[in-house]
Amino acid sequence: MNIIELDNVSKSFHRAAGRQLLRNHVSRWLGYKTPEPFFAIKNVSFKVKPGETVGVIGANGAGKSTLLSLVTGLTPPCKGRLEVNGRVAALLELGCGFHPDLTGRENVMLNASLLGFKRKRAEDLYENIVDFSELQDVMDEPLRTFSTGMNMRLAFSVAVNLDPEVLIIDEVLAVGDRAFQEKCVEKIFEIKNQGKTIFAVSHAAGAIQHLCDRALWLDHGELVMDGNCREVLHAYEGHVTSPGKHKHS
Amino acid sequence: MWNGDYIFLLRNMIVKDFKIRYRNMSLGVFWSLLNPLVMMGVLTFVFTRIFPNNQHKDFAVFVLCGLVPYNFLSVAWNSGTTSIMNNAGLIKRVPVPREVVPIAAVLSNCVHLGIQILLLLVATIAFGNGINIHWLWLPLVWALEIVFVCGITLVTSAFDVYIRDMRYVVESSITVMFWLVPIFYGFEIIPQQYRDVYQFNPVAALVLCLRNILLEARSPNAETLLKLMLVSVGTFIIGWGIFGKMKQRFFDYL
């Protein structure tokens, strides 16, 4: 069974979607102009098996974030078939559900419930999260009194300690000071060694080189290359340094 | 995709909304008492001293029966309408069931509502109206208003994503409602031909029920109750349906 399966998936956005003026709505209803679609993801197919660590690379605007939104079920694909089995924990944006006026503890609980945890389970995991973040003394203080670094540490601790079946990492592999960064990387490798599926996205090849076995290269919404991490990264770097040489096939 | 713990999530979302509202406020929850008390005082002054009106004894309680349901509608509907936009970060990053966001926004106002209902009951007794058996209707009629407000909020919060002017439409409607809900006038002075239509407004129906129960010590009219129930539950079901259709493209528009 595949944990993630995409079959000819496309996702388009309308360029005019950002404008919400009455005249835009009216002209669209009347059919005067259909805003031109913009394909963020075009005919992408791939499968991820349980336990695989897959990295996605590509320049800014290549469709990496859109791909993650599709995989986490935030938005349905426009065309094609997409299947995800198992609970996906997204590290999409660290601490996106955090609110500065809630205490550290309240934020952890809120985040856990947003990610779909039962209350009992969240309370059991709470100790691990706090231990990992090393923020025991300040958990009952409002988050606004935390430094940026402390904030990131807490967010990261929540994400990696919630025991997801699929861990999704968007750019951020490690946060905090040097010592804490090493701890983060260690934790991610620990998750990998437990046989969990990891789906990591980055524009920097270095970040995923060590972690991933397999890599997908996205360019302008299309899947250019899918294969062994080393080979794909090699080709990607060759393309980045001399874009003219690479022919899109 | 998301099969988590709805109660736990809703509880955390409500705590969040509630805490955010009262951050750094020295009076905190007392605001929910102060606002209806001041309005009650002003309306009582205007309608007993400036426009003398002897039809209603205990005019203060009479007004309060209108103000408490209206206040809830006003605050909960307003904050619920912008809730999706205000939580855009969540909607774009976490696959939580979207319905939770506006419903939590409405329910987080229930703490105020509880305090205001308590104020209303205390005022009722203080003005010499005793507790009677018909008070048993109170939980039902209040629950129906909450269901109704959840329903309209689902609709307007979804529209607010696509048409950002929705919040102003809601604000204006709330101002209009102050006059169209019998807050400072009684039901009996409404001309006969409008009365039936009036009762289809769940907030107006609730005000009528409250006055029946608290001031006249009788159970609400069956027809009014039926209309209140039909419109409230109907609004919720339709609202849920519309929201379900519209939520699929939230991501693209936020």
C-alpha cells in the first residue's frame, strides 16, 4: 500500500482570484472574461511507500508549497487522483496555530487538537514536548513573553513529538541555537530510523541531501526528475548553476 | 482526512477566542454586565421619561428581555463572520474541519451570554417576578437562538472569504435588527398583518418567549415555538450545506 499516491494531479489557480471587487464578480458571472488559470502543479504523478524519505526540490515558485498543500489535504486537486493514507503531521509553517496571548501549555494543546489528537493522547505527549523544548519553567507564561528562538523551539518540539505517520517538513529542518539545531536533526533522524515516512521540501539541496533517500525535482509545476536523491540533486545543481544546459523533457 | 477529537478542538478554540478577547482588560468579563446595564438604563430613561409609556410595568426588565438576545446576536454574528478571515493562517496550514472555526467563534460568546442571562434572571426576580414552572422552557429557547446564530454565521463567514464586504453587510443588518426586534416595544403594538412575519425572526420570537416566561409567567405560544424551532434548525442545516460547498475553495481565496 502506498502512503501517498498522486496520479496525474494538476492544481491551477485563477490569477484574478485575489481581487474581490464587485465588478470582477459581476463580469465573471456574466462570462465576459474568465480569468486565465495558472498551473501551480501540472500532471504530477508519484507514489511514496511507507518508510520512504522523499525530498522535494525546486526553485521558488516551482510548486513545492502547493504540492504540500495537496498532500496535507488543504486544497483539493483540480484534476487527477490523490490519495493519502495515514495521519499527516505538517511542519508546514512552524507554530502556525500559535497565539501570543495563550500560554505555552495552551498553545501546545491547541496545536495538538488542530492536528487531530485526542485529549488523552495530547496530555500524555505533553511531557515529551516540554522536555524536548527545554522550556519547563516558562510553559505557563503567555507566548508573547517568549523570545523568537524559544517560540521556534516550542513549535518544533510540538511537531516532531506528536508521533505522526507522515512527517512533512517545509524548509525548516532545525531551529534555535547550535546545540538545539543538532538536537532537531538528531530527532528527525530518529523518526526516520523508526521507519516513518518523511516528506521534506526545500530549495536548498544541502538540507535534504543527508536525510532523504529519494528526491523529486519540481520546475514550474512539472515533475522534472524522480529518483535517487544523489542523482537528482546532482542534476538539479547542474541546472541551477548553468540553466541553459538542461533540457526539459 | 481529519478524524480528530472535535470536543477537544472546539474547547481549545473557544478558550483561545475567549482569552484573546479579554487580554489586557482590567474589567474583563464585567464588560458583559456593564454593556446591557448601561443600555437598559438608557432605554428605560428614554421610554419612561422622554416618551412616557405606561403599557409595560417593570420596563427595565422588559427591555432587558430584548437586549440580551440582541446583544448575543450582535456580538456573536459579527465576530463569527470574520472568523475565517481572522484564522486564515490556520485554514491555509492545517486541515482542520473548517466548520469548527466559525462555530467556536459563536460558542465562545456563550460565556458572556451565560452571564447576561444570569443578570436577566436576577433582574426578573429583583423586580418581583417569581420563579415559575415555565422557566423550564428557557434552556430550549436559548439553545435555539445559539443554533440560529451558528447557522447564519456559517453562511456569512463563508461568503466573507469570497466577498470581503460581507462583514459590512452583517454590521448594517445588526443595526437594522435593533429596530426590527421588539426590544423597546411590545409585541402587541405590532400591526396584525406583520406579526406572523415578525415571528419568523428567531431573535424576535425568542424575545417574545422570554417575556411570556419571565414577565407573564406563562408558557410560550406553541406557534411561536414551532416557528422559532423551524427557522433556527432550518437555518443551521442550510448554513451547514452552503458552508460545505464553499469551504472547498477557501484555500485558493485566502
